[in-house]
Amino acid sequence: MRRSSDDRLFRMATGVFPALVMLIALGIAFVLTHQSSLSIMKFGLAFWKGRVWDPVAGEFGALPFIWGTLYSALLALLLSTPIALGIAIYISELSPRVLRVPLAYLTELLAAIPSIVYGLWAVFVLTPIVRWLELHVPEPLRRFPLFSGPPVGVGMGTAAIILSIMVVPFTSSVAREILKNVPSAQREAAYALGATRWEAIKAAMSFGKTGIIGAIMLGLGRALGETMAVQMVIGNAPVVSLSLFKPQYTMAAVIANEFSEAADELYVHALIEIGLLLFIITILVNMVSRLLIWSSKQRATRPVIFPVAEEEAAAA
């Protein structure tokens, strides 16, 4: 069938919008690179490895912020993943039909709460609880680097907890959709072989594991870029430490805290270079997660061929 001129015009008009999105992303990358050129030329790769952040002396090293961002995000992932997967499994596989929609809505509602509200809740509720727990940590455990530091309630542990709460709705929502896209033939085949309910769920999760990993990485991308809630409870100290108690810093938090105070040009360029690095990390993580989710959906649309059918087809 021949396409009319209206069809071609409509296709070109709608094609402008995805092109605009790509142009915006490229424009952001260009501006960040250009505006951080002074820092890039002066420090090079040493900027990423430096531990000293002293604007007065003109010494800038981003390692404490890179460490704090990755460490808090990974801790949040360890805490949130079991909870998020448990929510996804219960809603998609075990929940009564009457409760599925309300539970899914309430879970997704957590994602709509502003970051600053999470931060306020963490300051007034979570911080005192964490401080109490830190005060009651057994003395032998304090000898380990993970539990060293002053029990003030503000630090890496508190930031990881609030981040994990914020990540749960993203991971659970995507994981739930992945489980919904698993062909019913997978579960039926498991039941036909005498599998229990739990074994059938394991088979469904195994089929959609690529997409579930993508959902977890999507949560990681959300955790990497979080600013306000983390900035309010992490303590904002540029140190590299394994301790859950010590105050630390993240890339997004240092930009939010110090950008308005940056007096000289090098200081501003150093902060923008941190933003450029955060932009690159977030884009890469989200690209990988989306590719994994897309791969899982492609698998779900393929016809299911069981080993017995393959043998019969080969014999024929």
C-alpha cells in the first residue's frame, strides 16, 4: 500500500520528538564537558583519584564523592532488592485478586513522594532510631571498620536506609511487570511436572531473570542520582571509609551544597566535572538496565519449546 503525503508528514513530525530528546542529552553532555574544561585540563585523571577537597588551597579530588555515591547506592541495593522482589512476587503470584490493584497502587505511591519529604522523615524519625542502634552496637563489633565511628545517627548507614526505601517502588514495579510477562506455559509446565507453588514461581523468576536484573539496575540508577534526602542525613564529610557510622559525601550532595558558594572559576569547573561524571555513570547504568529489560520482554514473546518437543522434531 502506498503511503500518502499526510502519512509521510506525520512520520516526520513525530520523528522530531525522539530526535529532540537525543539533542537534549547531547546538549547536556556538551555543556557539562565545556563548563568543566578548566578542571579537566588542570587535574586530568588525578581528579578522580584525589582524596583532598580543599577549595581554599585550590586542591580538588573527587574520590570521596565517587566512593560515597557508589557505596551508598550499593548498600541501598542490598537492602532494597529482597524487599522489592518479595513485593513483586507477592502481588503478581500470591496476592488475592482483590488486593492486587490496591497493593500495586500503594507501592507505586511511594515513588511519587518528593525526595525532600523522605529527607525530613529521615531527619526526625530515622536518624534517632539509627543513633539508638549505633549506641547499642556490641563493643567487639566496633573494632571492625564497618562499625567504627561516632554514634551520631547521621552517616552512611542512615543514607543507605533512606535510599533503599526510595528505590523499592521502582524495582518492585518493574520486576512485577517482568513476572506478568512470563508466559503462563512456564508455570503450567512446572505444575505438570509436579512442582510446588514455590518451585513454579522459581521457574518464572528464572525465565525472567534478565529483566529482573535490569529492574535492580534501574533501581541502582535511581539511587545514584538521589540528592536531597541523602544530603540531609549522610553528614557531608569528604572522606573515604567503610564505616556505616561515619559521615560521608556523595556527588549529587556536594554539587547541591557547594555550587552556590563556589567563588572562583576552578572551583565551579571542578563541581561541574563531578556532575559530568555522575551524568555518565547514570546514563550507562540506565542503558544497561533498559537493554536487560528489553531482552527479557523479547524472550517472553518467543514460543516456548520444551526439550521433549525438540527431540520429537529432530526425530521427524
